[in-house]
Amino acid sequence: MGDKHHHDSAHSSSSESYSESVARQASHDESTIKNKKSKYLERSVSYYITLIFRIFAYDSILWFFNLVIHTFFRDVQTRGSFNIPKRGPVIFVIAPHHNQFVDGLVVMTKVKEHLNRRIAFLIAQKSYDRFFIGDAAKLCSAIPVKRAQDLLKMGTGVIYGDENDARILRGKGTKFTTQCQEKGLIGLPNSLGNSQILEIIDDEKLVLRKPFSSPRSEIEKRIQEKLKQGTEFKIAPHIDNHIVFQNVFDHLNDGKVLGIFPEGGSHDRPDLLPLKPGVAIMALGAVAQLMKERLEDEEDGVPNPPPVTPVAIVPVGLSYFHPHKFRSRVVIEFGKPIIVTEKMADQYQKNNRESVDTLLKIVTLGLKEVTMTCNDYETLMVLQAARRLYTSGNRDNIPLPMVIEMNRRLIKGYEQYKDQPDVQELKDAVLEYNRQLRRLDLRDHQVESLTRTNRAHTIWTFIARSFKFSLFMGLSLPGIFMFSPVFIISSRISKKKAKEALAGSVVKIKAKDVLSTWKILVALGLAPMLYIFWSIMGVIVINRLQLLGQYQPPTWILFIVFYLWAVLTTYASLRMGEIGIDYYKSLKPLFISMLSISRDQFQIEDLKATRRNLQVRVNAFCNKYGPDIFEDFDRFYRQYNEGETNEADLEAETRQDEANARFEDLQRTTSASSLDFNLHNLADIPIFAAADLEQTSDVDLTKDPEEEETEETEKEVETDGVETVGNNNIINISNDIDGGGGGNDGAKMRLRKSLGEKYSNVE
């Protein structure tokens, strides 16, 4: 009986214990769910109140910088904006990083304009701590990142390179074990390069992950000399960026947008720098974190846990036309998004290094599809000239983004077939053509326009345009005078900063990537001060002379009026000056035609014959290799090379021009280039067209190669409304052709056929 009572009591106690355990577990589960719900509820109240302020601050800052960007750049165009996801986490990977802080502003303004999405950029802690730049970055929700290279300091002793292994460094008087860290940095003086430390053997010996090296031969030579003779060195600790990565993961998993420059820093090289793996780690890590959180929610019994949202990586290519020059142009191209899925994140958790490498290769390929990079400037100049030769008859119909795409495709074709003998011969021929242009001080688009026209008509046109140039430049003089201190000081300071940046970098060529940033920063500081100065001067003059008499308003009203007047004056001068410069750029070929003697004309006609021969060869190159590389070759190129003549026509015209060059006064040659224009409109003819008034920057080899890269392309799409001029012979021809009404294309073909027959008889 006692035993039974004891057994029942034990059973009851066991039941109570089990019930309490279940109750405690249920209570714990309920508490967990409530905590998660309260977390989301708490966030929805406190977090989003702060978010309202951040959105307001972001939009205000961006509105201001949008004005700055559209003042500094004459034109900002986009291509492929439909590739940007309208919702969900997105990482914009932007390259090439040719314009320091300006690059981010350009992309931010356009993404906000097209899709109303706000980008938060990763920014170096060094920049984040700067005055003004750091303040603006904070208001734009930028995420700071510490970089080891920003923490470099001098180490003790001298280091030498090992004769047998370039990765081994030996020291004399060094303290590697106490001063250095594995995975930290060790660097050479004068910014000759840094390398990560793989292993520290002892105080006077360590192993590098990669040996010191540079793609530039002169720097590589200096590195080897330093390591052979012994040199001082710099060291930096290993930076643990786990907190940064966690902030990025949280940012992306909130469905927000992140911007990153995967090259790691700005530069002015013609090719991309090796991409850092951070972008791949961020995308894969964000998705992996969501998967982990969902698994935890399922284990905790959270009903309907949020699904795992994939991260989209959007490659962004920036193509500048003189990034450091005032009133230049830029094209932004958004590539197809790379979707980072759960499957990729799962692989990342199993083998993170392999997954990161694979994704980084995909991102690199995506960037190459939207950027225009080349191994060297000489090749880039040749391919730019080849594109102009291929499309010279239809250049004013090609939008700027398509010019970028054509250049990119030519670069890709050249890289694939550059070892072919005919391609090498064509490259040498174009280089020689460029040298001839330099000797004659001409540019490509002017060649077909320089002929022995009616000298009186040319003189009259020259005088008329000179007058208009003087008129518009005169109208712009007040603003130029008022704003000249800003131009002068910003130019000098930016050049000084470029020298400092070049001294501290191993990847920059001339450090032109910092020029526009410092020009803008200096102007933002000086312009308001200058406007205040002129406003005070205006108020003083009005008050002392009592020019308004009894209608004299309060001083503060006068100040505001004069401040606004100063701003409007400089803006009006900017617009007038641009039109004046357009007229000025059209004067040079007219001046050459007006003063050229017979000997010069012979050289010009020979150059024109060379150009048409090159046009034939470039067309042959594109038609031969293009279809094998691009499936849409015919559809893409024919629309911009419409009405092209066959090689026989071009060769016949070349022979005829060579035969007649020394004997006939040619008003305007009926070459393939001219036939490709819409002949019923003189505005379609080079030099006479408004679109060509600014085409003054072809491959001018007397200039900086980087400046040559895009000047001619930049001018091909400009139309500023300046009137066209021409000669009677062309008008008569165009009228005859246009008389056919709807048979204009047939008339063109008949004219070409008759010209071909005529030229074939010259032989």
C-alpha cells in the first residue's frame, strides 16, 4: 500500500515535471516568437522614424549634387537603365573608377532619377573622416571601410629581397615578430607597392603572399633596385572587417541598394584594375545570412518566415569624355543583373573560396561588357580612328551610347584577331594616317571637308562666323571676369592635389582621376564667397551713389538681388561661351581652306585618298571578322553604316581623286563618305553641319594620348543650332537626287553606279 502510494506519488511528480517542462518549452517558444515580433514591431517604429529623416537628408544632398553634376558636365546619358531591379537588394559594381568622388555622385543621381532608388556607397574610412566629404557621406548613409593601406607607418630596420625566392623578405635590425602581423601589410617607400604578409618566420625573415611587382617597367625596375640595395619599409596591421560585412549584410537584407567600386581605388589607367573579392563576399554572405535566419525561424516555430531574397549584382560602366574637364560628357551603362541565388549561397557555405572566385569571374566579365578598356592608349587611339572611318558617312545619326558600344566591339574584335597579319598591317596604316594628320595639324573629320572651294565664299563664311564668335564671347565676358578667380584657383589646387596623389600611388599614370573632384570642391568653397563679394560690392555702389533715390530698398533685399544676379550672370555667360566656342571650333578648317596654297592642297588630296583607302580596309576588317564574334553584327552595324558603297566604288573613287587632285577644283568630293549622308540636307555634310562644328578633336598626336581618346567621339553627337553653309554644286546635286521623291534611295544607287562607271573609264 505504501509502495503503491509512493509509486502514484512518483508518477504524479513525474507527470507534473513533464507538464512543467512542456509548459516551459511552450512559454519559451511563445516568448521567442513574441521577441521576434516585438523586434520587427520595435524596428517598424524607431527605425523608420529615423529613416524618414535619412531619406529627407539624402534627397536634399542629392538634389544639390545633381545641380553640381549637371553644371560640371555638359551631358550625362544612360544606357540599359531597364536592367536595374525595381525592388529587392541590389549591389552596383562600378568601373572604371576614373573620377574619384564624382563617379559615385553621377551614378547616384541617375539611379534616383530613373528608379527612385537610393544607393549607399562603401567609402574608405579615410575619406569618411574628411571634412565636408565625410559629412555628405554620412547624410547619404555611406558605410565606412577601414583599409590597411591607409594605416601604413614606418617599420624598424631595413629589408632586402631574397635572391632565390621573391616572396621572402630578409631584414636587418627589423622586429617582424613584434611589429608585423600575419595577413597584415608591408610596403615599400615612395608608394612602390604593398604586399600581404603570409607568414612571419622570425624577427628578420618573413614570407609574402605575393612578391612586390608592378606592370609598369620603370616602377618594377625601381622595386628590384630597392630590394637589392636594402630599403626602409612601412607596415600596417591586419584589418578585421567583419563588422563592416555585417553592416552590409543587414543593409542588403533590408532590400536596400549598395554601391561599390570593386577596383579598390580611383585611377587613370586605360584598363581595369584587378577586382577585389569584397563584392562577391558581400552578395553571397547576405544571401547566406538570410538562409540562416530563415532556418532559425523555422526551428523556433515562427509562422510564415520571410523568404530568402536573392541579391542582384548590376555591373555599371562609366565612359567619360575628358573626366577632368569642365563641361565634358559621360555615358553610364547598366549591364544585365547577376542574380546571387540560394544555391550559390549554399555552395559558398560549403566552399567559400571557390564560390567567391567563381562569382568574381562572372562579375569581371559583366563589367567588361559595359566598359571600354584597352591594354594601351596607342591601340585605343587606333580603334577610335577605325570606328570613325567605318561610320564616317553616318556619324551624326549615331547616339553617344552607341558610339561607346561600337568602340567596345571593335576592341573585342581587335583583341581576338590582333595577331592576324592583315590586322597588324591595318593598325600600322592607321597609325601612319594619324601621324600625317599631326604633320598637317588636321583632324580626321576635317579631311573630307578641306577642298579648293570658292575662296570668296569661304572668306565670307569665315568673317561671318568670326563675328558671331566675337559676339557670343563678348556676351560671356562679364561672367568670365566675375568667375575667373574660381577657374584659376581650382585649376592650380587640383593640379597640386594630382601631384600628391601620384606620389602616393603605384597604379595612377598622371593622377587625372582626382582633378575634377578637387575642381568641384574648390569651386563649391570659393563660388559662394565670390558671389558674396560681388553682392557686397553692388550694395556699396548702390548705397553710396543713391542710384535708386527714394525707391532705395533695404540693404538685405539689395544683397539678395545682387547675389541672384551674380549667379544668373555666370550661368548666362556659361551658355553664351559654349555657343561662342562652337563657332570658334568651326573657324580652323575654313581658315586653312582660305589660305592653303597649291602644295598644301596636294598634301590634302593625298591624305584624302589615304583616308578613303583606310575606309575600305576598315570596312573589310569589320565585315570579315564581325559576324564571327557578334551574332547581331548585321542588325547592329548596318543601321549605322546605311547605304555603304562596295569596295569597287570606293576604290574607283580613290583612283579618280588621285587622277584629278592636281588638275581640278573640287568643291566637294562625291566619295563614299559623302554619299552616305542624307544628301538633301546640307546639315548632313561634315564641317557644314551644326553637329560637326565641335568635331575638332580627332586623333591629334601632338596632344596627351588620354585627351585624344574621346575628343572626336565627344563632338560627333553635338548639335548646337549653328547655321549650315555650303556651295551651289552640292545644292544642285542634292536637288537632282531629291527630285525623285520617294525614290531617293534608288537615285543614290543610280548615282553611285554612274560614278563607278565613270571612274572605271579613268583607267
